[in-house]
Amino acid sequence: MAFTRFGAGQLVSTGAPSLHRAPVAHAESQMAAAAFATTFGAALVILGEWCFGRI
């Protein structure tokens, strides 16, 4: 449950600034920061779903 919630929260907190062209992380390129955060957010959602499937 924690993996899924954290991953979904990361996807939302990355997506909202990206839609408004606001910086996702300071001192980093906007595209690299958004790609990095989106990749890990999606990976955590997938890991959470996998954990739910194992129960």
C-alpha cells in the first residue's frame, strides 16, 4: 500500500508543475527532472500493484 500511495503521490506532484511549465526540481533541467520523477513514480505504482497481487 505504501509503495502505491507514494508512487501515485510522486506522479501527481510531478505532473502538476509540468503541466504549468513550472520547475520540478531546482538546478536541474525540467525535462530530466520530470522524466526521472515520472519513471520512479510509475515504478513504485507497479511495485505496489505487484505486492497487492502477491497477497
